[in-house]
Amino acid sequence: MRISLIVCLAALTIGGCGDPEVVAGLELRIDLPAAASDAAEAFVQIRRESGAPFDSGFEEETLASVPLAGMRSEDAISVVTDDATAAIKVRIRFCSAANCVGEADAPAQRFILRAPFHTDERSLYRIFAEDPAIDVPVPVEVDGCQVRACSESDLSTYCNSDGVHLCDLPHAPGPTPDPISVRVVQI
């Protein structure tokens, strides 16, 4: 099962995802666990990382949860931004009700992606979500060298030995992955 969504991390002053100010994109693929007795829905939330406590800023939600299948499944989300230097935080909550309504203490897994965007490029990162019953209060930190961009290959790192990302080295622009998203939400 593949569910797709586009999330815009554009500033409030720009017109939205179709705006020419959008300069970078990230294809976020989330490998979701199978449904469990107390977890039938995965509620993926994405926000620009601001340095505030991790769980703040998710109150106004515009994304819908997705049903978990009887086996592992994938949720595909396109995140676009007008700021290629932005970091993002991703929270995946596992609930019995759609959008975790009435489940404020639902288990969640948390991730911070640092430097996942590159100007005029589309990056790719895959999150492997664990057992839906496990709450992971400390966010997993993902640095930019783990985010695929400017390469068609799966590599162990996307930085050179000096820690410079392949996108920041002089080169011709890399291939753009096929678009996978069908809905748009601006946050």
C-alpha cells in the first residue's frame, strides 16, 4: 500500500506549493509497521525544526492519518520548502482512532532531519518506523550525509571524506525522482 502527500514548508508570505519561491524538495518514504491491536492508524506530522521542545508546534494539524495494513507498508510524502537550509522534525504517532483523536498519549517515534534540502534538487530519505507500541521520546537525529541527493545510487554516505555533501560539490544537477505525491497541504 502506498499513500502519498505533499507538505509545503513554505513561509506564510508566499503563495503556496506552486510558488516560484519553492527551491528544494524532499521525498520522505516512511516504512510503516503492520497494524497492531492498539495501533490501526499512523499519524505522520512534519514541521520546520525551530529549536523549541520537540513535541511543540504540532497542535494545528492538517494532515490525515493513514490506516496501517496487515503487513508493513509505505507512506510517501513530498516536502517542499522555500528555505534549503531548513531542518525538519517528523513525528509518527500510532493510534487506534483516525488522527489520534482522544489519544494525546499515543506512542510516537520522533526524527530530526538536519540539512535534508539542497537548492534546485530533490532529496530522498527513508524512515523505518519500529514497533507501534514503543514510544521513542528522544528524537533520532539524521544528518545531511544520510540524505540521498545528487546521486542515483544508494550509498553509505552522500558526503565526501571532508563531510561536504555531493550536492555542494561542483557538478551537473542530478536526476529528479518521479513525482509520487497527489495531495497538497501547506504548513
